[in-house]
Amino acid sequence: MRADVQTQRNQIGSSSIGKKKKDPTALRSVLFLLPSWILLLIFFIGPILLTFYFSFTNLALTGTQAQNIEFVGFQNFVSMFEDPTFRISVMKTIVFLFLSAIVGQQILGFLLAILMKEKNPTFRRLIGIIVIAGWVTPEIVVAFCWVAFLNDNGTLNMILNAIGLESITWLYTFPMISVCIANIWHGTAFSMMVFQASLDDVPKTIEEAATIDGASRLQVLIRIILPMVKGSIVTNMILVTLQTLGVFTLIFTMTGGGPGTSTQTLPIFMYNQAFVNYQLGYGTAISLVLLVIGIIASLFYIRSMKVKI
């Protein structure tokens, strides 16, 4: 018994010594991570906190409000929800998000990944380069390319005239469709790469077993592949949604939010209020609404697909 007690004491002592030896390592880890934490605090958390603060003030770029910032409470949000232009911008943002991100990039990216699944590596590489070329192109360049393509005297109308059809003022007659197509062309490659990596991880033996049991390709896709890549679908949907909600340069360059308010999404409306009307406090309040929409959409995707986080 005495020997057992002594053995337990030695084990407790050795464990306590081991814990003491780990403390310097943990301290060094904290010190190594400290610079990154400071940078995150300054350039990430700090701006977020300032955005929350400025959204409740009357901050402006010019006039007395630029010198004397006052706390106005929820006045910016009250003015925002009473403004019919804001409600129009919310609807345009939802339409742009649905057509461009959900219907466009998500579905088209998945279809491209399915079509290239188990294809010849050279073919996959060639198609991948073509699709990714649009993704790596800067947004401002993409906007100018599509303006040149859809302009009154642009490439598309030249093709229509060559086959005997009349020209169409695409950016004036179909402005929302035009910017959605441009954004789909620009961002689909990201979804395609995400789904390609996910589909490559699906075991071929499971698909072969289902095919032997008599399942069609569509049944294999719906009942086997989609459930196995559900996590990637939700993750990609969240990322594409957040990226699409922040699209500004593409729309501003192609249409400027017009004609009228036909393509005035929330980023365009926020820019007009903050830097055209010089109401920075009002503009930051709009940015918070945009943030809330992104959070609600992300939670909706997670709940609808029943993915655990």
C-alpha cells in the first residue's frame, strides 16, 4: 500500500512538473501571436466599432456637422426606413443577389463542376483556365469589357445587326439583367473551384454501387452527391452572398445605379448618401443594414440546409 501511495505521489508530482514546463511555451505562443492580434484590433475590430459609433451620429464631410459630431441615436435609421429610395434599394439588392449569386454563380458553378467531373485532365485544365480568366480579371476591367460588349455600338449589337436584327440598348432597357450577367461571368469560377474540390472527394465506389443497384445519374446526383457536398454548398453560398452584397465597382461603372434607381443596390445608395450628399453618419447606418442582411442570409442558408456549425 505504501508503495502504491508513493507511486501516485510521484505521478502527481511529474504531472504538475509537466504542466509547469508547458507554461513558458504557452507564454511564447501568446507573444508570437500578439502582433497579429494588434493588427486585427487596429485594422479589423477598430473600423467595425467606429462604424457602429458613426452610424448613431450626424457625421458629415462638410459644414458644421463635420466639426461638431453629435450623437443622434436612431435618427439615421428612422430616416432610412422612411425613405422610399432605401426600400427600392433593398429590393434591388435582393433581386441582384438572387439572380447573380443564387441562380447564377451557385447553379452555374455547380453545373460546370459536374460537367468536368472525371473528364480528361487536359480538357478540365483548358475549361478551368477560360473560366478562371474572368475571375482573376479586376472588377473595373470586367465592367468596362461588358460596357463595350453591351453598349449601343458594342459587340453584341454588331452581331445582331450582322444577322439582320435591330440593335437593343441593353444597359438602358435591361440594366439589372446586364449587371447580373456581368457579375455571374466574373464570379462563377470561384463556385466552380469550390464544387470541383468537393466533388473530387466523393468516393467513386459509392456512385458505382448506386449505379449497379439501378440508380440513374439524376438519382445519384440528388440522393448521393448533393447530400455529401451539402457543407460545401452552404459555405460557398455564404461566401458568394457576402461578396455579391458588396459589389459596387461593377454596377457603378456599368450603370451608375441607373437608369433612375433600376440598379441602385444598397452599396450604390450608401455611396450616394455618404460621398455625394456628404452624410457619412447616414452612410455608415446603411452599411450596418447591409451587414445585417448578410448575417440573416447566412443563417437562413445554414438552417435551410441543416448544417451544423
